[in-house]
Amino acid sequence: MDYHVITPCGELQGCAGRVPGVAAYKGIRYATAGRWEYPKRVTSWEGIYDATQYGSCCYQPRAFYNEEDVPEKAFYYHEFRRGETFTYSEDCLFLNVFTPDDAKPGDKLPVLVYIHGGGFVGGCGHEKHFDCPVWPTKGVIGVTLNYRLGPLGFLALPELKQEAGYTGNYGLYDQMTALEWVQENIAAFGGDPDNVTIMGQSAGAMSVQQQCLSPLTDGLFHKAVMSSGGGVSRAMSAAAPEGSYDFWHSVMEHAGCLDLASFRELPVEKLFDTWQNLKKSMRGGGCFPCLDGRFVVGTGVELLKAKKQKPIPYMAGSTSEDIMPPIIYQMAKDWCAAQEKSSYAWFFDRRLPGDDCGAWHSSDLWYWFGTLPQCWRPMTKKDYALSGQMVDYLTNFCKYGDPNGAGLTAWLPASRSQGKVLRLGEEDTHMGRANLLKLTKTMLTNKAVGE
């Protein structure tokens, strides 16, 4: 089969995806950016673009050591990356498109763009659980992407603000630029730019929420899904960039950089090493979205109260052995209940086979992506049936803004008077509530970690 597409940027050559009937277009450069410069969308290339291999991931701490040798990283490494090879670069602004292999321009298929998590310091768009989602077999085009992370994506400095007028959030601007690229190009793959859903988990869910709260992203998407990170709380609010200036100036000083120009030329390994050493003893070294006054214009609490979020349908949920499970659960419920458009809250508690870790943070992703065959775990018929349900709910939501459909348990939208969520996991799928006392005990006793 000829996996060949002509986009407004130029011609592309893709390949067969892991899943029968799915075409994959990998490693498409959607933007370019120098260090601590805001991204510029790619609008053309020469010749036929080779989209048969994934592009480089952003540099991140794991790029500089062997994950197998670090006990605290062993769980997620074993789960999502063992046996895979990843390349790392500052030149990392790539996305991947997965389509039905017979999709063609004019089909107007719904599009689901996924933003990965990893605490804003790690991850990429093509780990095992993301590698070829089954959504195209349900008539939904999938897009995954890389964006800048850690100090490359979320540093803030007054020198940079003087240069550009604002500073920080480089990774969020990367995500927005990928969405702009999708708007311009996805019709060539058979997609509908007027029916785009964005989805993310953990820091990816927080990214999705920032995209939904930003005044810069109007018209780029039409629905949103947030797993284990959706909703607002004062504890996880963006802060002013000025609070981190002293920290990053200390990084410059300890790295021997006298000015911004030399800091931009600092070898990336030394940048990461200095950052990680200093943040052990200094405040302000976190890499998170900040109130830059342009993309992020207020805290989530403030913007939700002022109804500044996108007036679109949402899905949001969490897992039973999540990070801070009662808090994340309540945030998702409250977010959905606060919306004017019907929005849907879930709770996932499947105890994944293979160990006794339960429904740990990120565990639901295997099921939403339908990529269980790529997992080391001895998945059962129950797991495949659950994943099939979850994929149906998700792709229905992408198509119609409503996850319900034939053969599925009715999923009631959240509201002030309807406090139940869709229970996915150990029991048959049903509307119910989570036990907050049990979730609180889990939070106090469980050793759950995120990436």
C-alpha cells in the first residue's frame, strides 16, 4: 500500500502502523525553535518528507543515565520503555499522525491530539503505550507529539522577557503550535479541523487545561479529555515567573555563564546537571507553567470562576491508586460539574494483572489507547473488554461530544445535582461514587509515584 500524503507543507511518505488497517506518519516536524525562543510553525519542506521513523524526544533527565540502573525509575521504565530506543535532542518538535489506511482528503474524520505527561520534565509521544493507538479503527485520527521539557521548556528569565516581551511556557507554546499545524494540515490526512479533541494525562492533562484556559487557543480544538490532572486547585496554580528568576540566575552563575548568549550556548548536559544539583538546595527550580501574562493569564481558580475556560464538552477522571487520589478525583468531578456543556467524569480502578500495584498513576493509558498487546502484563479477556469499552467511549466523545453509544453503559453527565461518575475497572461498568475515605487512606499509605 502507498502511504503517501500531499499536505500544504509538502509531500509525506508514511508507513503501516502496528495495528492492521492503520497508517502511521511519524516524526513530522511541526515547528522549529532555538533555545528559549518561541516556536515557529513549519509551513513547507523540500522534497518528499520521510515520515517512517519517530523524531527525537526533548532532552530530559533520563537522557543522561541508564534508567535500568536507577531503582526509583525502574517501575515506569519497565512498564513503558524497556527494550525501546529513544534519541534526544533540543531539535524535538515532532508529531505523529495515525489514520485509517484508506483515509483520504474530504473524509472529515474527527481528530484526537494527545499531549503526554511526565511532570513537565520527561516523556515523549511515542513510548510503548502511545505507539499506534487503535482509534483509527473506530474512524478517529490520532496525533501524538513532543514538546520542550524541563529547563528547555519551562525556564523563565528577565533577560528573555526583555527580548520577547514575556518569558516561560515554551513547552505550552510548542503544544499550541502543534495544534495550529494540525488545523492547517490535518484535512490532507482525511481529518476534520473543525472537530478536534485534545487529551492529556498528568502533566499532559494540566497542559490540556492550560490550553483550555488560554485566550490564544480559540478555534484550535473543540473538546477536551483530562486524565489524572484535570480540574483546578489552589495548590497547583501557576505562579508569576519572577519567583524563579533568582534560581535560574544561580544556574547561570554556577554554570559559568556571564550572560544570556553564553547560557544559550551551554552544553545541554551541563545545563541539566547544574539545574538538578541546585534544585536540591534552592527554591524556584521547578519546571511548571507560569503566569506569563500572554498564554497563561490567571490561575485556574480565577479563570474558572470568571468562566474563561473554553465552553466545550469535557471528560475528566482519575485512578484509584493515583497520586493524591482523593484530591485528583474531586478536582475532575468538580471541573465537569462546573461546565455549561455536558461533561463526563470517570473513575478507573482496574487492578492491572502482573503485580499488586492496583490502578497506579498512568495505568489507564494502556486502555484508552487500546495498546494492551504491547504491554508485558498478562492481560486477560476482562482487560481487553474494558479497553474496548473505554476506546468506544473516547472515540464517541471525539465524534459527537457525547461518549454514549450502542452497547455501552449509559454515562450520565456531571452536574451540581448529579454527583456520580462512570466506574471503570474491577466491577462491571456502572455509574457510582468512589470511597473518599479509602482514597485518603491510599494517599497516606501508598508509595505511588509519577514520572
